[in-house]
Amino acid sequence: LSTSAWPLFRRWCRWSSPFIHLLTLTVVTFGVLAPLICHRLLHSYFYLRRWHLNPMSQEFLEQNQQEGRAALHYFEKLQIPNASEASGSDAFQPLLLVTIITVQRRNDFHYVLQVASRFHRLLQKCGARCQSHRILICNVESDPSSHQDVRLLSSFFPMVSRDKTGENPDPSVNQFEKEKQDYVFCLEQSLLANNPEYILIVEDDAVPEEEIFAVLQHLLLDRFSKPYLRDALYFKLYHPERLQRYFNPEPMRILEWLGLGMFLGPVLNCVYSWATGRPSLSWPMVLFFAVYSMALSELVGRHYMLELRRLAPTLYNIVPVTECCTPAMLFSAPSAHRALGYLKGLHCRQGFAKDIALYSLLRTKGENAYVVEPNLVRHVGMYSSLRLNDNPKLL
């Protein structure tokens, strides 16, 4: 080092130097604390997949199996409603119809029973606020009578079935097209069932979160009054956690990420200034803390930041939709009619499943659609009805 540079270097390297403070903070945060705290967080960059994925996947399957047995016992003990109660409940137009679309899968997990029991319990808990909500079971198993769990549910909920027994299979109908046709059938039958104002189509492995009806109540009665939301083709209530990161080609995520940095940069600068007794605001410091907070939030995982929004229904976010996936989709009655007309004109195949087909309509038909964040259902089905996998993993 030259004679003139040496004093500057010494000043930077003193323990009281901001450079040493920020360097130490960065190393301790990203090299020690975050890896130690987050190594078991499934959707974090710090997740140690090699260590945790297999045991966590096995633990999840065992827990889900227990929940399936608990759901079976729930309905076995539940009192069957009498005919007068059932007919009285269907005498008026529902605000919301929850349609559970189901097909026979692994019997030991009782996926549809998990979903139905959870919705039934949450409706009971919701009380008077949810008196205008109804549940419909849509059985799309080719031989409806072979779906054992649905036979149990038929004592508690109205049911429709897409009976293909005895029909010769159409060679042009692949598994993705069949899934789309099943979806169209259930959406159509939902519109015919008491003419609901809104329809929530839920796949049989999408277990609702505890706050789903409180949030839906807020959305249906308050937020959806805005014209741009009222005319949307659909609302997704689930997006895979692994696809919720900030570092993403979606413009809204990038803007949200920059906004987080612009908010936390000055805040952390003020905290640092107070702790060290330095001048209150320094733009290089603000820039450092903005980048620091943005990097930390992305590496820990945006999914975990979104969980803070569960504190109140008003904090839930509604943003433009992305392609994948369809475990829980909310339609208004007019938008359901439009979606039916569109889907009937499309043929699904590998690489163009129903979720991508629905998303393609936004561009070709000039429609809008949105996703609610954080998720209002949990996707628990590790055994897919489309893709066979004897050793499923959480990732």
C-alpha cells in the first residue's frame, strides 16, 4: 500500500468503522445465523436438501396418513342429517358453493375425506356468517360406485357423478383431456346446483386453511366490488410455494421486492444509526441495508414473508395470476359460464394441461385473473392421479 492509502485502510479496519460493522453483519447473517436457523425450511435457499428431504417426506406421508384416518373417524361418528334438514338447506341461492372434485386414489390417505371434513368443521365453526355456503361432492371416477370414500360422504353432502361405466374409451381423450372434461363437468353441475353466486372448485387433495372462510367473506363482500376484480375470469387460492420467490420473471414480484428494500433500507439505517450514535441518514448505508434486506428475504424465502399476511383478512394480497396450478379456483357465476365456453373449445394434452389452458385464455380472450396470497389451501396429495410415483418427495 502507498503511504497515502495506508491511513485510509487503517481507518476502515478499525472496529468502530462502519465498513467493519457491515462486513461483520453480512458474514454473520449469511454465513452463520441464516444457515443455522433456516436449514430445515423447505422453501428456503438455505434448506439442506440432502440431509432433510427424505426424512421430512416420510414424516409428511405418515402424518398425512394419520390425518386421513382421523377424517374417516370424523364421518363415521358424525350424525347423518335427516331429509328435512337437507332439503331446507337447499331452498335458497347460496352465496358460495364449495365443489370438491374427486377421483379414486390411494385408499389409505383418504384425501377427499380430509378435505371434506375440514370444510365441514370450518363451516360449523363459522356459524351464521357462513349460512349461505354449501358443499357439493363431484365424483369423476369412471366407475363412481368404486370410490369408497365418496359412498361415505353421500350421506352428508349432495353429490353428482360422471358415470362412464360401460362406455368404450375414446382414443382421442388422453388423461389431460379427461381431467379437463371432468373439470368442465363439475363446473357445469355446480352452476346447476341452486344457481350459486360464486363457485369454489377444490381438488380432493387441497385442504383448506383455518382462516379460509373469514378471508373469502372479506373478498366476496368487500374487495371484489372493484370492477377490475369483479370481472376476472377466476381467482386462484393456491400457488406452489416453490414458485413464490421474488427472483422471478413476474414484474409484480420484482416491484414488491424493490418496495421491500426501499422500506427496510431507511428503517435499518435508522436502527444502525441509533445503535452506533452516528448521523441519522446516509444514502450509502440506506442502499446497503436495502440490498441486505432484499437478499435476506429472497434467500430465507418469500413464502415465509407471505405468512405474515395471515394476521388479518385485509392483509391478503391479490396479484395477477401465473400459470400453475388449479387445486383451488374461485369463479363468479358469470365468469364460470365464460370459462365453460372457452374450455369446451380447447383440447388438452401433455404440456397443455387444464391449468395452462385456463392461463392461455387470458391472452387469447383478453381476460384477467388473479391469485390470492398467501395460499388459502394446503396441497397434501403427494400421490397424483395423473403421474404415478411410488416414492414421492416434498420437492
